[in-house]
Amino acid sequence: MKHLFESAAIGKLQLRNRAVRSATWEGMADEKGVPTRELNRLMADLAGNEIGLVITGHSYVSPEGKAGPGQMGVHEDALLSGLGQMAEAVHQAGGAIVLQLAHGGVNALDSGAAIGPSAVTTPFGKSCRAMTHHDISSIVTAFGAAAVRAKNSGFDGVQIHAAHGYLLSEFLSPYYNKREDQYGGCIENRARIVLEVFTAVRCAVGADYPVLIKLNSDDFLENGLCVEEMLVVAAMLQQSGVDAIELSGGTIYEPGRYGTVRQGKIAPEDEGYYQAAARLYKEQIKVPLILVGGLRSYEVVQKLLADGAADFISLSRPLIREPDLVKRWSGVDHSPAYCSSCNGCYVPILTGKGLYCPIVKG
């Protein structure tokens, strides 16, 4: 029976507990994608507050894949020194850190350079051109090169971002992927680039370096990726040797009831948005599962672990409000996270002030 505060491993990486900080957009890198001192301090603070594994915000692997201002980059060797300072800060705080590798796809900051599996226009008016086979090959190579930079910078592993409607998620989703070649159609074809990216990353960093991936359990879009197809992709990744899968859901295209970042106070009985999909996953897939989404109560977290519905618990917004939440739970105070899921933390990011909870900071 698993417990939040027991040591556990992802691949060869030994972690002090099963608590994970899930990736988000901090908006705190400089214009070149270099993490600032403030961003490094945020990561070190999480590690110092007993988070077992810190996953960085999504970091773009090539220039046209940048999805927002202040986003971290991992697209060129000039970033190695700055990235290394982040990894070192977390290690000095006693923690472990994984760098998330991402590409914005149609959600690129520069709409004129945006690429995706098919030419689409999102409900927010973002458009992209369909990728050629040369584009696909270049992106696969870019993910592999970015993983090497992460390893050389001292990160303990990498996570491939294939969720939330960014590029790799777009390929997986028939809602956005209308291709008629070997990268479109059946789920095995739509997952082809994801497997190619994983293989490129694995070959670049070696067999012993932890490689994780983040997948949607369900897009919650009509004709989007569904749970049954997610399980097919997870089985393919398992066969390829992925070290852990983080299960999330929704897309940034549909920010409503089933969007990636749902808004509104969460009742205990509604916590764990994707736990039904997680339980199906655990029946079929042996790869360690990191579960994120609407988790606010210590009792719910412990039950999910004890029941075997997840191997690790991942938190994002609660740790913006309370960086010391896991440390608090490790003591006698097991009251729920203070985060009210108001999404107020997006306001300072969008105004260039970086990631923080306005309720706490005033």
C-alpha cells in the first residue's frame, strides 16, 4: 500500500516521497528563454519544502515552438549555463528536478511561424500551417537535442509534453489532426511522432536517464483523443521503455468545464478529475503513473495512492498558493489546500509579473 511520504523511484531516480510539482507556465524567464534568479528561487523553494520531484514549466525545444512570453527555452546551447543554475539551485535545496520539453504547435507566440499536424484555426483565432515530413523530422531532432541540453545542464530527467493541446497533443487528437499520411488516421499513426520523439530523446540521453511523458487522459472535445486511445498510446510507450507517465486532460482551446485549468472551488467528492481513467490505466499499464488534476485534500491523495489508482501525486495551482503544502501535510496539519482554483495566478503572469498567488501576495 503506497503512502505519500515514502521514498519511491522513477527509473534510476530515487525520490524522497511521491509528491510531484506539475509543470506550468511561470512567465519568469528572460527574453532569450534563460531562467531568472526569481524563477530559480521559486524552484528551489519548492524543493526545500519537501516536494519529491519538481517538474519545470514547459520549455520550448525550437524557436517557433515558444508559446508565451517569459517561457523557458531549451533550444540552443547558449542556454546551458542558465539552465544549469536552476538545476543546481534545486539540488542545493535537497530536491530533484526534471525539465519539461515542449512545442507550442498552433499556440505559438509567433502566429506567423506556427506549425501543427494540419492547417487549423483555434477558437481563439490562432492559426498554423500543416507540417511537412521535413518539419516533423526537424522537430523530432529538436526534442532529442533539447534532452541532451537538459542532461548536460544537470537536470535529473526530462518530461515530454504531449498533453493540453500543444504540438504533440495535437498530433494525437483527431480533432486537430486531419492528416492522411502515416501521421494521421488511426491512433497508431497519430502517435507516430510521439514515439519518434521518445525514441530520439532516449537515444540521445541513454538508457539510464529518466524520460517521462505527460499525456491527456481525454481531450474532452468532440472527436478528440479519448481514454481508450490514451491507453493504446500508453501501451506503446510502455513497450518503448518510458519511465513514467503523468496523466492529465483537457486542452487550452476549451478553457471551460473540462478545460486544462478548471475554475471554481472543488468539493472533495469531485477531486481527482482523471481518476477513472487512471484506474483503467493501472489495470493495463505497468509504467508508474503520476496523477494530476483537481487534487486538494490530503485524505483523497492518500486514498488514491493506497487504492493503487496512482503511484505519484502531482500538484500545480495548490503549490502556487502554498509552496509548503506538502511539508505542512507531512506534519500534523492535514487540512485541505488553501487554493480556491480561482485562476487569479494567471493575472500576474499575463501582465509580466511572473507566477504567484495574488490572494497571498495581495
